[in-house]
Amino acid sequence: MKALSYHGRHDIRYGNVPDPALTSATDAVVQVTAAGICGSDLHIYHGNPFSPELGYTPGHECVGVVVDTGDQVTGFKPGDRVLVPASVGCALCRSCAAGFTARCERAKSSTDLCYGVSPQLPGSQAQALAVPYADVNLVHLPDSISDEAAVVLTDNAPTAWYGCRRARIQPGETVLVIGLGPVGLMAAQSAFAMGAARVLGADLVAERRAFAATLGVEPVEGDDARSAVREMTGGRGPDAVVEAVGSDATIELALKAVRQAGRVSVIGVSQNKAFPFHMGLAQIKELEFAIGLCSVHYELPPLIALTRAGRIKPEVVVSHRFPLSEGPAAYELFAGRSEGVRKILLDPSR
């Protein structure tokens, strides 16, 4: 089959790879109808992979149609339209049984928990994908939810919802979202759905700030984001901050911008093993700090309901659609953050 593969910094290639196959009676094979490029895929693209191996297929966001199942798969059959959550559960441990797949007790490393970060679980930027423990790791997709919305629901939207939930957003509060890519835009929608009265949005890219404003977000303008946020909040600071970038500078901004006794939730992926966390600042300000990885399975049920009801609109973050064959160009565009790019979908049929 055709797929993308990772061969080093800024080196994504389109070509032939082995077809996925059932390796266990609990597996399924899904024909991919749409796949996404995630912000965390850019870590790999920029030469900061989660695994040292090369040549594997990246991607952990897709929707599609089941084409084959193992003998022990009972909840799905060929022809079913499905969403494939980015996080992978074993279906056997207590954490996965409760939906907390990011806490899988049987995973030997983080590469066991996500598609497309090593050769161990080939990714979704391909014509087809093998899904382990299919009864747990597939979700039936209602016809009322589009492929565009569904791809965002595989990772970006659940991560955003998780971040807002851990920020304990309360009705009437003011929330700052740092980073207005797909996760940040979904965090803004999630904050509003949880009752936030105001959502402020900070991002270095003016086009992203302008688009966020169409969703009701108040853009943080100027070169000094911290001062701008304080002015916008009457000197007090936001009640909660959701950080959706993962850089040292943006995490530090979150800690400094939040109000006294405020809450900071970091969902941006940080690969810094020695982040200089300012313990004195956190203690003096009496901050709550949360960080973690989203268990998509746990967060999905309310998001699917909110999407079907029109309370959140995941599809609005999608800005571009490319044939899978143009995947290398799609990565280059996404990395450059130009042409109004927000979220790119790849079409494996083209």
C-alpha cells in the first residue's frame, strides 16, 4: 500500500510500505478515509522524534472503514465506519478498562501507547492501519459527524477537553489559551462549553489570532503577552491558563500570567528533561499546576455528544486537505505556519 514514512529531519517520503495484517485474533484493519497531521508530528518532522528508528509511518489521527477483523473481535465488522483514537489501550489492565489508556499498566514504553511514533505501531498517514485490541481501540462513528470533525476528535479535541477539565474551568471564569493551533482552538471551544465567560488567546501568528477571534476568543496583541493579559484582566490575570504549545517560553508565560491561586494546565508536548520550574513563584502565587497526556477514550463520550448537538464544531479548525501523495508538501506547509494553515487532512484515496 501507499503511505508516508519518516527518514530524518524534514524528510517525509511517500511510497510503498507493507500492507497491514492481522497479527492477533483481537486485531482489525481499517481502510483510512482521512488522516490528520498533528502538532506533535512536527516534533518528529523537526528531528526530535520519540524513537531513534527511521523508516516508519507517522500519524496517529484517522477515521475510516473496517475491512477485516480477527476472530475474537465482537463489536465491529467489515463496513463499519470508525474513528481511531490516537491513544492505544491494551484492554486488559485496570486503567485501560476505565478508559485511561495513557496510563496503560502493560505498556513497556510510551511508544506502545500511540500510533506512528516508532515502527512498533505503524501510523495512520497511510491507506490502511492495523488496530490492536479493536474492541477497545475503535469507536463507532455516527453518520452525522463528518470526516473533518472526526479526525479532530481522534486527538486534538480530546486533548483540549482534557486540558480544560484539568484546569477545572468554572462558569463565569476568564481563561487564557496559549497557542492557537488545532488543540488551542479546541481548548477555546471547550472552555466556552464549560461555561467560561471570556477566553483570551495568545499566539505569535497573527492569522491564528484573527481566526480565533471568529470563535469568540479575545486575541492577545503586542510583543509583551504577559503585560497585555494583565491589562485585559484589569491587572488580576486569568483564572486558568491552558498551555497548548509545550515550549519553555510558553509554559513560563502560563505560570507568570495566571492570577494568584490560579490554575495552569499544560497539554503542549514538552521534550525538555530539565525545565527550570520556578517553584518559588508557584508557591508564592499558590498555583495549581497540571500536566499530562490525554487518554482519548475517556474524553470522547462528551465530545461526541457535544459535536452531534452542535455545541462544539471540531471541523472548523481544518483549513487544508491534501492527497496523501502530497504529504511531504503538506508537512512543509504545516511546519511553516503560512497560508492560514491550521489543520491539514490527508486523503489516502488520492
